[in-house]
Amino acid sequence: MVSMMRWGDTLEDDDFDELTAQALVAANAAPAKQVEKLPPKQVFGPDKDGVKTIVEYKVEGGHKVKVTKKVRVTKKQMKTNKGVLERRNLGKFGEAVGLNAEQERTTMSMTEDIFLERVKTSKDNTRKDENFDQLQALATTKALLRMSGISGKPDGPAFGANKAYKVPASVRRGPGERPPDEDGPSSLAKPGSGQYVPPSLRAGASSAGETMRTRRDENSVRVTNLSEDTKEQDLLELFGPFGAISRIYIAYDRETRESRGFAFINFVRKDEAQRAINKLDGYGYDNLILRVEWAAPREPRPQQEGR
DNA sequence: GATGAGCGT
């Protein structure tokens, strides 16, 4: 019985208590031979109605007893089980091909090359894959920063080399998925066409003729508790994946030129700024916990007297 | 712990 267990079986949560109980029984009592004579437990389904049939055998009073149970599983479990069943029916692959049942139950070390997909690249931004939106946002951001005087230098060892930042999975978008428009009818380009839409033409943009200069102050996000050596490039890598950024400003001390530990990030889109705030506020970075929130409106400059 | 520079047309 125990020997016939398969890895996949243990993953079915509603079996867990039974398995535990069986394992305990097997460990404590009963000569193994007697246990092994019992036919293996069988699980059928779940069928379309979500009913799973479990057939198992046990010894009761010296007699072998067949026990059939029918269990209704939840929708969530149905979904899970579907995956489990699919995997169970997968053929063997790699070095597992040709193993017999005994070998299959034995843990052994194998070496197979697993290729990891890079989440983000700065140079190869022409790929049309699931990260395309993200790459596009980053490219747009870099272009905007170049226009506004912040260099869009390609990544080098000097930039963010010691920063271990990975884009959280929940941030990434699917291939055709567009960010939600905040208000009004959608942009001129057909959704999903992949066509670039300039900010001035996007939903939520003010009337035509509004320039980047006036947009630079919008959707201002303040980041505090930055480490002293955080550079614009680091913030670009941190915030860029959430959407196009029109400005990054790090407050430096006028005299010492040291960072004052806070910065402002301006997003082209308010909803993307909000997403960045939601995800990055409280985010651990450089051994510090970032604080990310909406910035208060900038202090108006004292007006010059006279004219 | 903290809320930005510059305006030059």
C-alpha cells in the first residue's frame, strides 16, 4: 500500500489525513507483507460533476474489506486536480525515460540543464514575448529620461550592480493585456494592436498641446528611506516596470552633494503610479524598508517682488 | 527623518 503511493497522490489535500493515518499504521504495526497484499488504493475522477471515487482496501478483523468512497470536490480542487491528472499522464522525459517502477521510486541525483528566462533586459527590447509591455514601458521611460536630461545610459557594472531587485510577479502583465484606462473612452489606437500611443493622446490626457514640461510634475510619488548611494538608474530599474516615468529627482545636499535619502518619481499615468505605490511601499531595498507614497504638492516658490 | 531645481524665450 504505502509502496504504491505516488508523488502526485500526496498533493491532493483531501487525501492528506488518510495518508498520514496510513503512514502511522504502517510504521507502528502490521508486518509489511500483510499490508502489501492489499490491492492499491485507486482514485477515479473527479468526473464532470466533481465527484471523485476512491476505492481502497483494508484489513478488518482478519478480512479484507473493500471500501468505496465518493467525494465531491470543490471547484478550486477540480482545477487543481485537472493539473495533477494532466501531469500524472505525462510521459517520462529526460533521464527518467526507461526507468522501471522500482527505480522510479528511488530518489537519485540527475543533472539536467534548466534554462531560466531573464525577466528584464535593457538592450534586447525588440522581443515580442510576454514581457513586451514591460520592455516597452522601460524603453519609453528611458527615452523620456533622455529628453529630460537624465541619461539613459545602458546598464553597466557601475549602475545598480549590487542591487538585487526582481520585478514582483504580480506586477507583470500578460501579452495582450493593457493597463486599465482610468476614465473616458479608450485611446485612439485599437486596444491590443500593440501600437504606441503617446501620452498626449491617451485617455485621461488633457487637451492637445500639453507638453512634457507640464506633465513632468504630475503623478508625483515620493520615495523616502533611500540608501545614500541610490542613483537615478536604480530608481528607474525599480519603478520603470510599473509604467512610463517622466522624471526622477533625487534630493542631494547642495553643499556635500550627498543624497538626502529621498526622491521623487513622476509617472505619466496616475494608475501606474498608484500601482507602484501599492507594490513598493514597504519594499525591502538595500537593507532598508522603502516608503513610497503620493508626494505633497510642491511648495510654490516665493514670488519675486517688483516689476 | 525628510516634500525637489529652475524660469533662460
